[in-house]
Amino acid sequence: MRGHVHRPLALVAAALVGFQGNSGGTPRRPFGSTSISQCQNKPPPPTTLQHRRLFAGGVPDTPLTNDRLVKTIPLNQYTPTLHIAASSGSVQVATDLIANGANVNASDVAGTTPLMVAASLGDQTMCQLLLDANADLDATAVDGSTALHVAAYHGQLDIVTLLLQAGADMYATRPDGIDLLHIAIREGHRQLVAALLLAKDPYILTEFHLEIASKWGHDQLVADVVSAQPHLVTFSVVNAAVESGRLATTRILLAGITRPSDLRQAIVNGALLHAAATGQLAVLQLLLEEGAEITATDDIGNSVVHWAVRHNHLDVLLCVLHHFPDQLIPLLSTPNHAGEFPVHLAARGGHWTMLQRLEERIYTVACGGNARTFQSCDIPTRPGMQFPPAHRGSCYTQSSLIEPWIDLCLYF
């Protein structure tokens, strides 16, 4: 069994040079393209022709755009002619070019070869022609992708099979660690994933693979994995679905937990805190339905309210305050291990609307919602700071609510 590297990785798609057919008809292109006028007849920087990069797992996401095949320059000046033939599926033209000495392994500015072009389009005839002409299976684009990686990205199972039969390395890994299984899972290609797992020397599924599928909401694939290997459902896997707002995926994962109930409770509670931190209100409500405890805290004492306030997720805060009135005092008056109350986090972050909502709720709890009590306890305050909640709280000996407000007054 071969070893594999598993860590957050960038996933790719081949970015190929567009073309203009000579037949007068609509040209056949692997992806969408822009007109020459948009690029002012100037060659683009190499990055615009490189493979699309997508991030998963623990790596921060970058803005995503659709695959773009930019037609920017006269083809006869910049684009190897064999690429044009491969892009248009012109087998006879490709045959003539090869017979007349065309370099079957020529690459464009992105390192893309004709075999990669044909693989992305699922053109078996063209791929076989290029393989018969000794196309290099191990040739890599500038990001390290091989034709096999490109075929996998596009879910071209027949091409993957063809390339493997021709001797391509199923375990070829890009410099950043990405391999065939990562690509297949990221793109949700269930048949390809199944084929890789059933191979003679199969890939081994890991927690990170399930994390990728969960993050991108490939529910059928997630269900397949959870059904076969429920032990892979961990904190990080559930959190990947939570932070992406994947309701259906989260349900599948939670339903698949077969381990002791206390471990399930810990996972659900942790996911609840993560939902509050990432502002995923719908998922938070689902987790509460699944038995998450609203008073749960993490290992440094932060509650749902701490995380919602810290990241200024007002809708999460209002939901908690509205639906759990009996838990308001512990939620609002319990500091984390650093001694921080929710009001401190709101003030420090400059979340003034959040601070106002906290003040209003503490005001109500401290005086029991009795308007006459408000009036009798009203004490003048200095500009810019609301002392009344603390003073009103003293009327009903709610010391736990008074302390953070006194501290906050001193903070200002």
C-alpha cells in the first residue's frame, strides 16, 4: 500500500487556451471564453491561464470564479497548433500535424499539453491518438497537474481508465499534495471515487476526505462514506459542514454517528459553538433540535453568546436571547476563562448595536420587566455610558449582571 499525504490542499481544473475554428462554424471550446477585444490583443499574465485553485479543509477560501478559457491572442502566434486540433476534436488534423513533426508534448504558457486538452473534454479518440504518438503521461502543467488530474477534475471516468491502462500513475501527487482522490471527492464524482476505492491497490479514505465532501455539500458522497465508515465523523468533519451552512450534510453526518452518546453530545455541542462563531443561524437551530445544549462552552469557557458577540452575528444573538429566556442570566453573566463577559467583547469589537441589545436584555432581566421599577431605579448616567442596568440590577440583587457593567463603565 502506498503512503499518501493528507492535508488541506488546493484543487484544480485545467485552464486551456481558447481557439477560433477555421470552418466558419461555432468553435468547440472546453470552457467559456472572452473575446479578443476584452483583452486588447495582449497576452495575459500566466496566472490567468493556470488552473483554477479551490481551497478546502483548514485552508482559508479565496474568491472563486467560473472556469475561464481566455481567448486573448492570435492563435498562430501563441498557441501550439496541436492544442487547437485537440480542442476542436479534429482527429484528422491532429494526425496530419503529428505526421509532419508536431511536438505531441508541446505546452502552452500554463504548461497545458494536448493530452490535457483532450482529457478535459473526454475525447477518447484524441487521447488514444496522442498516446499512440508517445504523449508523455507524466507531463505536468505549471501547477503540477498531469493529464490524469485534469481528467479526474472533469469527472471523465473513461479517460481516467484509459490513462491508467496506458501506464499513468494513479497515485501521482502534485507538489502541494493533491492527488486523484482529493480531486474526485472535491468535485463530487461518486463513480470515480468508488473506482479509486475499489482499485487493486486502493486509496484509503480519511477524515480529511470526508471533511472535503462535507464542506462542499456532496450529500450523496457523504452518505456513502458515512454508511461505510461512520467512525470518520469527527468534530472537524461536522464543523466543515456547519461553517459552510450545509443543513442536509449536517443531518447526514449527525445521523451517522454511532459512537457513545456522550461523544455525540460533545460533537453536537462543539458544532453549536462553531455555528455561532460562523454566523450559521439555520444550522445553529438545527443543532438545537438535535439536542445541542445552549449553555455549552468550549475549552476556554466561551459560550454561544460569546462567539456570536465576538464575531458580531446579531441574528444569532437575538435568536438565543428570544428562545432561551430562562437561560439569560447564565448566558449573559458568565465570563470565559479570560474573565471576558459578552458585553466586554461587544465593546472591544466596536459592535454598538450588539452592545445595545445586550444592554436592553440585561435591563429587562435585572428589573423583571416592571416599568415602575425602571422609574424608581432610574439614576442619571454620564454621557456615552449606560449605568442604569447595573443600578437597576442592584434593586433585585442581580450581582452577576452588575459586575460586567461596572467593569465596562471603567473600560470607557
